[in-house]
Amino acid sequence: MMKMANKPKFRSQCAGRKQIKDRWRKPKGINSKQKVNKRGKGPRVKIGYASGTHAPLPVRIFRPEDVAKAKGAAKVLIAAGVGGRKREAIMKKAKEMGVKIANAKE
């Protein structure tokens, strides 16, 4: 299965102080180093760090026995290194079980 990158821990620029809670607040000061993306001042929240909105990851299949494990998956992909004979066996088994394969060559 493919692994997703870890999301960084977003902290306010003043989170080390006693009065400020350890949660994200947008930096707004005119001399703020974090606002101008200075290196080492902590990551900023950006649109690329969406959490929970990703579609389920596709399940890669290497053998015909793996089709049974991928019964409830949204997408099933046959791995690139699988040969023709085994690919046919996987597609036959998937057709029997009603599993759709995204990269089937039919």
C-alpha cells in the first residue's frame, strides 16, 4: 500500500509562552518571521495539508489470492511487475468476486 506523508504539527509562533495555548493562530505582526516564511520558524498552514479529505488509497494486488483481501476497497490496481499469466488469473478472480480493477487492459 502507498504511504502518505506525515502532516507537520502546526503551532502558533508564540506557543512556547505561558499565556498562549499550543494551537494554530495565523501570524499577523508586521515584523513576524513566521509570516514571511523564514526558515526554522515553524510550518504554516497551507491548502496542500488537507486532512481527512483524501479519497481512499488504492489497493495494489500482486497475486490472485490478494483479490479476496481487496473485496471492500474502492480502487484495486494490479502491480506493474505482474506478468501476463498471473495478470489474467487476477482479472478472472476479480470478475468472479465482482471487484473492479482500475488498470485492467481489456
